[in-house]
Amino acid sequence: MKIAVVTDSTAYLTPEERERYNIRMIPLSVTFEDMAYEEEVEITTKEFYDKVRGAKVLPKTTQPPVGKFVELFEELAKEYDEVISIHLSSGISGTYQGALQASEMVEGIKVHVFDSEISCSPQGYYAKKASEMASKGASVEEIIRKLNEMKTKMKAYFVVDDLSHLQRGGRLSSAAAIVGGLLQIKPVLHFENKVIVPFEKIRTKKKALKRVEELLGSDCVKYKRLQATVIHANCEEEAKAWMDELDEKYPNVEFQLSYFGPVIGTHLGEGSIGVTWVEKI
């Protein structure tokens, strides 16, 4: 039984990672006025932040057309028996539903669609784990079971500079954005029940990042080994410095650096930073 692994662009896996793990990627798009760009394909992250800085209106984000999924699944059917298709949270995008719809339209291959209930690097963790297990002969059932086990241990917290991006994009309530703006609060945000919600409201970015570090430290005691990713929205120097500090403080954590690309960056805004982790197994 040969199993293919698919994810979407919001996992922000590098081309090298996708090649190494043999993961296929479906891109989401950002639209500036009437011009749409597939992220990771037609626009780089740097180009996006440069462009959005001068834009009068925030770009819009678009899920992949169902036809793109159908086309990819049909192509995979020539070589594979089954597909595990892993996507960003169904609570913030219709991408998961699009993949599900496409799975019912193809023949000759069985498609299993997995809702990561999150996005960015954690979504990439799932895709890489699925690929690793598939390459070692694991069944789809074994892989999905492992991904669901990972889900119970997955943590992700992030801090944004400006809540208005999330509010205007419909990913955070207006009330939360207004309160945050008035009090200059830098809330620690996380995913809960598939959507982005405040975890704690903290007055400054420095204190917010310190709180995230405390949460990581707590799990460092709980688990023998963790893999973690510091994620940034076009503030690589700040993110790298923070990652180096964390790396020195927590030797049982394997750190890497990643980014919030165009689609997620549209909703979080430039200067956002976060960290995600899961038990390394």
C-alpha cells in the first residue's frame, strides 16, 4: 500500500523539506485589489510584506479551488493507493472542506483529509510525521492515530503587534481588537476549538513573550524531548535572537526557525512572533 502526503502552503515547509519528505503542496492565495498571487509559488514572503506595507487596503486570502485538489489527487492516483491530505484549521479557512469535497470526486485512490486544527509549523509537523511513517510502511490508520496523539500534545502561542489585522480579517472578535488597542495590550493568542482566541491579556510584548517562554519551560519539565519552532512575520533578527536565548536555556528542545507567510501574515500582521512545540517522538 503506497501512501502519498499532501499539505497546503500554510505549513510553510521549505522546498527542501517538501522534497526531502516527498510532500506535495497545494497553495493558498493572497489578492491585492484584483491581482491574485499563489503564496510560495508566485509571491515570496519578503515580496508580500514589502507589498502590503504600501497597500491602501489589506489583501484578501483565498483557499485553493476544488479543481486544484482534484487535479493533484488524480495525478497521485497513477502512482499511489491512498493520500493523507493535511490542512490548516477548518475554523479559519475552507481549505479542509475543499479537500474533503475533492476527495469525493476522484476515483482510483482513497483520500483521507486531516484537519490540523492549527496552521504554520505545527501543520508541517503533522505532514512530516505522516511522511516518515508512510516511508516505513505504516498504514493510514496507524498514521492518523499518531497524528491525533500529537494533537493532544501540540502547543502554539503567538503575539501580534496590531490586533486590527485579525479583526478585519474576521479571525478575532471586534470587541477583543478594540480592547487590545485601547489598553495597548499584547495578548498571547492560541488556537482553541479550531479558531484563534486570546490565551492571556498582557500589557507589553516583552512580558507576553516571557509568558510564552514560561509555558514552554513548563512542558520542558513534563516531556523528555521537544521539537519547537520560533515563527516570525518579517522580523527574523528578533526571532533568531529569541530562539538562541531559548535554545541555550532549554537543552532538551530541538529548535528551528520559520515564518508566517503571506496568507497567515495577512491576518497576523508584520512583527508578529510566536513559538510552537510538541513532544519529539
